[in-house]
Amino acid sequence: MNDLTAVRLYFPIGARAKATRFWHHLSAPALGHHLLRAAHRARIQQAVMHPVSAGYLSGDRLSYQSVEATHLRLPQCIELIDTEGRLRRFLHDHAEEIEKVQVVLYRCEFPLAQTKPSHAEA
């Protein structure tokens, strides 16, 4: 039985995590890297930061990544995969950090693994 669930977190690449240490007050860590480290510490099965070359978030203008500079409103996406309960617990534990993050949660389905062709279909 496969009960995997995926959650995708969408936010601007320029988003910063809350300062938790003295040095963070000078330069807060990037939200994306902070969430990846937090997922690793929480032992989430899989975490991936997807590369984004262009896109927009709700209410923003279209942004592009260029060789010269990256626009701070360029979307960033982190995908976490684990059981729904563990993901919901992670989201709850980090609710304050992700209050302005768009969160999309969906169940993973494996239609080929669950259905075997009958002799009539072969």
C-alpha cells in the first residue's frame, strides 16, 4: 500500500526565513534553503528544489531568470514527499515561516502499479 503525499511550496526566490540567530539579523537565510534543511532535519523522505527559469506568483508580474541577475520575485518551488501525516506535521511546525507561501498538497497515485492487465486486455 502506497500512501505517499506530495506538497509543493511556492514563494519568491528573494523570500527570507525569520532570524533565529544573532548573525541572521544581519543577513537572514534564504527561505528555500532554510526549508530544505528543516525538511532534512524532520526526516522528510524526499525534498527537491525545482529550478525555475520564468514564471509568476499570484498578483505579480512575469519574471525571468537571466545571466546578469535574478529578479527577487522569480518563483521558487520546493516539493516534499512523505506520508500525509508527516507533511501536515511539518507544515504545522513551520506555519509561521510559511504563512505567505502558497502550499499545494496532493496525494500521489500510481495507476500502473495498482492495476494489472487481465488476459482479455493483453
